[in-house]
Amino acid sequence: MASNPPPSATVYARNLEERIKVEQLKESLRELFAEYGTIIDIVAKTNLKAKGQAFIVFDSVDSAQKAIDEVQGFELFGKEMELAFAKTRSDATVKRQGGEEELESHKRRRLAEKDKKKAAEQAESQKLLKRPGAAAPEAARPIKATRGAGLKSSNPSGGAVIPDEYLPPNKILFVQNLPDEYEVNALTSIFERFEGFKEVRLVPGRTGIAFVEYESEVGAISAKENTAGMPLGAGSQIIKVTYQRQ
């Protein structure tokens, strides 16, 4: 049985009316919760996965606790709200307590966890596909992965492999579709601005690909998010940046 999240300054609200526009929902939540303390942020998103949910960020744990105790089950737009403490600190709280640098670190850690979760889900799907007699529907068939020189196969037997896009974060990036004229110096000028940069390595006898190494996953995650899909060269080639296959 999962334990309840520890007390925090952020209230997680669910079972909200999904047909209400986000701005109207946030305004209603602000009016409702304002009497319990100072609200520093309200987060509600429009994507399908996040609909019917919101986060109300107070300036103190006491305010969040009081709001949960007194508003639990309150009917808003015809639906009873379900309230609890949020599982993680909000961006607004992190920035307020630790500043911009801590906020950026917080975002990178969250992104890394998201990538790892996605990779784990993809790996589990691949296991299911390998079971005797298991037939995958067309929409669920694994994407054929493109491998460059120097990549290690995680499946020597020749079965389905995890697509590059779902590989878990690590310290080394695999960069593809580079313009032929981009050498070490040009690539270094792009990737060295991210934390913990170590080196760019080209593959002898191959053009269009390179490996970029960082001291930790943090720098690699930041570099990947900021350079994937970047156009380079006279022809504006769109580069592909993924984590190295381990």
C-alpha cells in the first residue's frame, strides 16, 4: 500500500471538471483557496493526461494543511474535489527557496526521471512482445532503431531493441545527421556551454555522427533537451540527439 506524501506547501487537487477552461478554473481555485493563505502559484494544464487536476502552491505548509482540511470534498462546478499534498515540490516553491540555479537543477532531475520512466515502460513492452505466442497489434509494433558505429547492441540475439528515443539518460550523447563540414571544434562550441562538458569524439571513417561526453547525466540531459532538432549547416540539417546505447 502506497504511503501518503509528506506535508508540503503544495496542494494537489483532482476530480475537477475537465470541460472548464484552464483560466476560468485557475481563477475559481484562487478565489476558493485565497482565504487559507498566500498563494504563490496555481498550475493547471490542458493536455489530456493532466486534465481534471491542478496544483495550488501556498507560501507555507500550514496554509496547505488548513486548505486540505477545510476544502476536502468541496463541490466545484458540480464535482467534489479530492485534495492531498503534492508528491513533489512545485517549481514556484523550489525557486522561492533556492533561486534560479536550484530551479534549473530541479527541472533537470524531473526530466531525467521522466526519461527513465519512459525507457522502463518501453523495455517492459519489448519483454511482452518477446513472449512465445505474443502478437503485437500494428500500432504497438516497436519502431526500428537506427544504430550508428560504436553503439553496443542491448540485444545480440537480433530481437526487438529499445528505440533510440526511449533510451535512459547517461553521460554520453549520440549525435546523428550532422553536416559533413562539422568537425570537433565546431561541435565543441555548441556542446561545451552545458554543465560538465568533457569532449566530442568523431568516428573514424564515418561522417554525420559524433559522441559527446559529460561528467554526469545532468549535463547530458540539459544538452540533449537544448540541441535535439537543432538545424545546422548551410542546408539547415536537423540533427538527432539521443543517449548512447549502453
